[in-house]
Amino acid sequence: MKASEMNPQQLAEASSAAMHENDFAAQGLDIQIEETRPGYARLSMKVRKDMLNGHAICHGGFIFTLSDTAFAHACNSYNKVTVASGCSIEFVAPGFLDDTLTAVAEERQRKGRTGVYDITVFNQNNEELALFRGKSYQIKGTLLPEDESAA
């Protein structure tokens, strides 16, 4: 099915899958796509030993990467290539070995080529670990190859 024939939910899921297929960083961290909808994504990652810093807690860079990946899936859910123009993160609690971290990305505003997304990272006990805000910018292109001419 061509992207132009998909409903918004199908398009979001197909865009997310296409992006994940080429995201070797996310694959290397074993980031899993739990759910994608237009303007929304929920991804998870288990904290491994090689993700711990010198304090035996999950390195903030890995939490940032999980957040940034969820952000990417949410803002690319419309099959328009979209990149970060800026982002920030607040770490509010640590993650530990064997924790399952879940990043929930939600669109707050999208107009023209820009958008604002809030991402919250939780552990398996539903405790908040980080608050991430991403600003997006739509560039040329689409994720699904059959629509390259429509960009």
C-alpha cells in the first residue's frame, strides 16, 4: 500500500517502522517501539551493564538517546522527514541496572515546518526519571520511498 493510501494511524506506524529499520544506534541499544500514533510514540529500553556510569546508574546519555529516539518517532509520524532543531533534558531520578525505561513522546504543537514535543521517561514502576523537550524542523523528503516525489 502506498503512503498516500494509508490512514493517519497506518502512516504513523509505517513511518516509525521505516525509520527504525535504518536507526542502527537505536537497534544497538535494543530500543523497542511499543506504540506509534500521529504525533505520539512510546519506546522502551532495558538498562544493561554497559549503560552504567561510574556511579552504577544509567548514564544520562543513554536516557537522552532513548528520549531523542521517541521524539524522532513522534515528529516523523506524518511521513515527513523531520529533525531536531533543539532539545533539553532534566534528569529527575536515576535508572538502574535491569530497569526497563519507557519514553513517551507527545506532540504539544505542530504548525508549518516546526513543532514542540514533550517526552517523559519512566521506569517499570512508573516513576519519572527524565523530562525532555524537543523542537522539530521539517526538511525535504519522506520516510516511505514510494512517496519521494511528493516531498
